[in-house]
Amino acid sequence: MNPINQETTSSYQIHIRPNKSWHHMNWHAIWEYRDLLFLLVRRDFVSKYKQTILGPLWFILQPLATTIVFTVVFSRVARIPTDSIPPMLFYLCGLIGWMYFANCLNYTSTTFVTNAGIFNKVYFPRLIIPFSVIISRFLAFIIQFVMFIGFYIFYKFFTPASDTFHLNPAALIFFPLLIMLTALLGLGMGLWLSALTAKYRDLTQLTTFLTSLWMYATPVIYPLSLIPAKWHKVMALNPMAGIVEAYRYCFFSVTVGNLFFYMLSSIIMTLIILISGILIFNKTERNFIDTI
Amino acid sequence: MKPIIEIEKLSKLYRLGSISANTFQDSLKNWFHRIKNSPPATADKSSSRLMIDPNDPQAGPEPNTLWALRDISYELQEGEILGIIGRNGAGKSTLLKILTQITEPTSGQAVLRGRTASLLEIGTGFHPELTGRENIYLNGAILGMKKKEIDSKFEEIVDFSGIPKFIDTPVKRYSSGMYVRLAFAVAAHLEPEILLVDEVLAVGDVEFQKKCLGKMKNVSKSGRTILFVSHNMQAIKQLCTQTIILDKGRMIFSGSAESAVDKYLGDGLSLKGEQIWDHTQTAPGDDIVRVHSVRVMNTDNRSRTQFDVRDPMTIELKYTVYEDGHQLATQIYLFNDAGQVILNTKDNKDSPWGDRCIPKGSYCARCTVPADLINEGQISIGIGIGTVGPSYFIGHVTIYDAVIFAVTDAFDPEGVRGNYPFEWKVGDIRTHIPWKVERLEN
């Protein structure tokens, strides 16, 4: 047989061969499947609220209940300071940012395990699945964010605590970037974990446990100002530390002096985790089916 | 003109033993052993249960590796329909999985010149909570259709499925028949230049199967190129313009569908009254259920390959359920030597767990095909085990040719044939039907 000639008239051509180079990414194919991406987002969203009585209300109830628990336990009982911001607002703001990250991470981390049935039967760029997760989680984030704005307005205009915090318009410009950073970091971590759980099934149990511990290493229930100066360099190793603090900076204008340093660390680490995560996911995608 | 599909020396090596039993704990142990310079734990395990004989022609270069596919080369012109036949483990599915990009080849290459869609299963990605309408879009997109395409074919798909009334009902309320109809309707409206199909016609009732075969024929008339893997020799003969036979990973024949089917059937299946899988990892099944042995026995409880038409045949299978919470249905298929189903039986009615979840553990299921029912010929037993849901059936185990035996009719006036002395291989079933013959008085 003649060596296979690649030139062709058809616009579609698939060339199948082993060991595509490790950094080979077919971004074009992902674009081709964009309709699938949005249908998957819809499926995630619709199936989630069709199964419950309260429907989309769950998106609000969960952070709200957690915030109330935090307010009672950490503010009233443990008396952890909240930078003089009303505790309810303080926790809610950090929590919805954190939850967006944690959900992106948890739901993408099981990509291979939960979709093994589909992956075994039909090909599409596998990255579509994690992408659909971060988008559908973003919709949940929006709903939660609207609730936060409600509480924000209430505290700002109808309570005596209104002087303790004010909006930071300069920081708010970066707010969309901040959300993107949260999603990409969650995605990057999730991609890493999905590759690991494909190989080691027992890590699935660990993921949720580790993310809940991670929350306590992140300034969600305490302000960054509580950390002694000498520990800031260590704290900045947690890419979520700066991100959660920045969420609050946007709405309360209160933070420690070195938030810029924290953000720089977050951005660099997010990029490293995301790029390496995509590569390892890509590698797993190619031989995962042979191991199930 | 360049062939639309070019396959060149395609090979696939599988590694056995490292299958999903991998845990993080094992890796840590291995790592620990490496530090201490002692042999790793998992290597111990795998060498003690070497599964592939190194002299096996399929054995790969390293221990416990297996050539699932070896040096397959083929060229297919546009508009041709290629049938792929072969026994279990011949590499048919592996070939299809490589061409659909689900898995990568180990060596060799292939070029597909055209928009490609694959159909290895119908209803992939169906979500029980979503309505029929929503699932049409989702499933269509998973199979590679654009939303616009689905929009334009939506009416046709609904018509073809024959269930327009239920299109806005969540599919969890569908009967399994409706589910299959809808799923196939979507698949039937894929319009790629190259279609890769795996045995999806083996679903649904006969009427619907006919409709599907008809649809496939229409598709082929419109000039599309199809690769079709099937156990159904009748369908292969009807549809395919050329056919290849795979055996143990190699292509052993290529030619017209007629000649390939003749050769395949002529080679005959080697009879086997019993099949046992010693290793959990290679036993057919998944994480939920695996079959360990299948045999066919006479009344004396010993496995046999020869039966008289007057013998009852007891088929026994042993399987292990690994997870609680599944309502399983076990089915046995009897295939004739043309690969058509003569009989299908399910355990739902008689099993104590026929209508509820089966607890994990090991099970033995037996069913007896009554004497004086099956005609002479070679019978191959197929096994299927799946989870039965309100509206879906998820397969866990599919085994073709689990056991193969011959049924013969002795030339014996006591038999069903009476004193009819000639070969009597008409029909799949031959039971004693009472006749009443009277002489009419003139």
C-alpha cells in the first residue's frame, strides 16, 4: 500500500495514528462541538432542579444555610473577627466565591469516572464535559450572587452597619476577571484530579474531604488581616487565599496591604495548574478507555 | 479517486492485569518497595496470575500483553458498505473503536476522508429526567450533529420514532420499547459521509428491526460509506457490498459478503459445552456484575456438546454481583447457525429477585429448554445481563458464543421425525405437533 497521502478535497479528514505529541490539542474540534457544550450545560442545570421539590431554590438555600451556621459558630461563639463587616455579609461574600471554585473542582474531578459509559461509546473532545461543568456552575454562581446583592443592599441602606463597608468601584472593574480566575483554578485542579481518579479510583472519596479542609486554609471564615505578617508568604501559596480576599475587597474595600502580592501568586499558580491540568487530562483522555 | 477510508497496518496492544484494580494504595506500596529495593507487590500479583500464554499467537512482546488487532490494512471506496464479522474477541469492536477515535492504535494509521459518525450504541447520553425532545437534541449533539441540523430534522425524527404524543414527557416514564424507538430515530437521522455501526440492530422488536434495516439500506443508497459490525449473517448478506473476517486480531478473509459469510459459517464454530473464566479481570462483565462460567448440560448435570432433539438442555451460568441496589435481568439467547435468534428467555418471572434489587454475592442461574423443541443444527448461546430501570436497560454483560452445541435428530422411529428418512433441517423449531389424518369415506 502506498504511504497515506494527506492531501484531500474534503474539508473533513481524520487522521488516526498513535502517540500524537503530548501537547497536541485539537481546539478546532472543541469549537465544532460547541452545540453539545451548551446542551450539556442545559442538561446539568435542568436535571438538577427537576429532581428536587424546591428546584432552583437549592442554589440559594445551600450557601444561605451555611452562612447562618458560620455566623453562629465562628462569629458569635468563637468570636473570630470579620474586619468589622457585618458577619452575615462577610461570610456570604467569601462563601459564594469559594463555593464556585469548590463546585468546579468537585464536579470536574469525576469527569472520567462518571462519563465512562459515554466515553466508551462515542468520541467527542472530552474537554467539553469539564467546560460544561464550569459554565453550569457559573449559572448557579450568578443566582447566588444576585442573592448576595440583595443582602448587600439591605445591609447598606437599612441597617446601622452601613458605614462599616463601602463598594470599591476601582476593584470592581476586575470583578469579571476574578470570577474567571476562580473558574479556571477550579477547572485546572479538577482536570488534575479527574486524571488521577481515572487511574486511582480511591481518590474520589478524598476529593470532597480535601476541598472542605482546603476551605479552612482559605480566608473564608476569617479575614486575611488575622494572619501574622510573617506567615503571609506561606498563606500566598494557597491560590484561593488571594481570590477570596479579593472578592471581599471589591465589595467592602477592606483588606491587608499586600493583596497585590497575593493576586500575583494566584494568577501564576492558576496558569501553571490550568495548563498542566489540560495536558494531563489530554494524556489521560487518550488511553483511559483501555484501562476500564 | 482516493479511497474514503484507508487503513494501514493498524495494530492495538492491550495490557492485561493492570485493569482498573489500580488503587492509590497499591502505587504507594510499589513505591515503598522500590525504596526498600524489594520486589513490588503488584508485580508479584501479576506474575502469579499470568493470563496469556507466551506461545499464544496473540501474545504481545511483554508478558500479559495481547494483540487485540494486528496489521489490519484495507481500503474502502466511497459508497461501499463493509461488513466486519468474526467471533468474540476477534478484534471487531477494537477496530471500530480505533476508527471512531475512542481509543488510539498502538501502531499503524488510518485516514477517514469525510464527516464521520459512529453508532456503537443507541441512546448514548440519554438522561431520564429530560423530555424526549430534550434528549433528541442532547443525543444528536453527542453523536456529532449540529443544533441546526437537529432543528431541521426534528419533525422527521419524531415521526420515525412513532411516539409524537410523548415527546414532551420525561423519558423515565417511557417503556423500554419507546425508549429504543426514540434512540434509534435519532441515530437513523445522522447523515455523515462515513457511518460506523456496531450491531445496534439487535434491539427492539422484529417490526422495528425491519424498519431499521430498511433505513440502513436507504442510507447506503444515498452513496454513504458504512462500516458494519454484526453477528447477524442475514443482515450482512442483505446490506454489505464487501466483507472482511477477523480472527484473533488478524484479517483472515476479505471478499464479497456472500463468500465471507459462507466461509465464516463453513469454518463452523468449534463446539464447546462449557466456558469458564478463571480470572475476575478477564471475566465478561463490569464493576457491577461478572459471569464466571456458562455451561450446557443434559439431565445428568454434565456439560455436553451433543444433544438429541428429544433431550432437554439445561443452561447454567454462574455470576457474581459486586454492588447492591441493582435490579438485574438475565437473558439467554439461542442463535442458529446463521446467527439469528431463535429464542430469548429472561429470568424476571421466576427469579426471587425478578422484581427487586439483587443483593451482592454469587449466583447460579439455570434454565431448561424443553426437549422436543429445537430443530437439528448448531446452537450458540448468548448471554446478556443488565440493569432494568423504569425506562432503561443498562447492559453489564454481553457474551456471544458462550457455549456452542449441536442438536441432532437420530434416525429412530421413536423420534419426532417418525420414519421420515431424509435430512430435515427446515425451520429452527421442530416440536411434535399433533396431526389428525382421517380417510374420508366416499
